[in-house]
Amino acid sequence: MDLSFDPTYAEVLFETFGPRVIGLQISRHGDGMTFERRPVRGGGGRVYSIGRSYLLELFHTKLQSDQVRFAAGPATRRLAYEQLANLELEFRDSGMVYNCPVGLHDDLGISCAMLAWAAQHLHLPSWMRNLEIARRPRRPREKFNWAAVN
């Protein structure tokens, strides 16, 4: 989940999906390797900080090396690729900055980049354990009957 614009989004997602939710704070800096725990109602979640340019460059590298490909289908490829191709690159003293032109969207392109980041992350095995735990069948709770107490 991208918490860059609305940190309260974590509440809704955690309520729905539990501890398997992984948060990203997309900012100017960071490599997405360290996280902070953010409390939410009913628990807490990991939120990793990553630079927008770092995230997009990582995705671009994965695409060029054929480690990541867009899903089959003309609409999927066209929309995500178009969003990424429309990003404007600005060179600054601090490095390259990707900007989305006014009136256009980059959310699908950023989502693709987030998936590519997550797929190669060192913490992926622990994230997968959370998913496996969530999928395990739970034993039904034993029903309590006051009549049995008497």
C-alpha cells in the first residue's frame, strides 16, 4: 500500500487484510530496505520508506533486463507503459527526479514499480509467512453452553 498521500489508508487495509499488508512511504529518499512500525487499530504494520526516483529506476532496470514484464493484454500494457512513458525526467544536483505532468496519472505505473520492488525484497520470505498464516484453516471455536455448566 502506498501511504504517501493518505496515511489513514493503512487503517482500512489493515482492517481488511491484517498483518500481511506492507506499506510504502514514497518520498524523495530511501532504498526501501528499512521500515518503521506504524500502529493501526487492531495491530500495526511495517512501512518502508523509498525514494520515488529510486523506485522507478529499479523498475526500469528490471524491465530492461527482462526480469519483469507487463501482463499479457493490450489494455494492461498500454495503460501502465503509457503512464511510465509520460513521466517527465528532471535532472537536479541531487539526481534525477520523475514528475507526472499535470492532468495525467501515474498510479498504475507506480503500482507496477512497487510490485517489482517487493518481488526482489530481502523481507519477502517473512511477508510470505504472514500470508501463509492468514491462509491456514482455523480450528472452529468450541461453543460454550451455559446449560452444560449446571
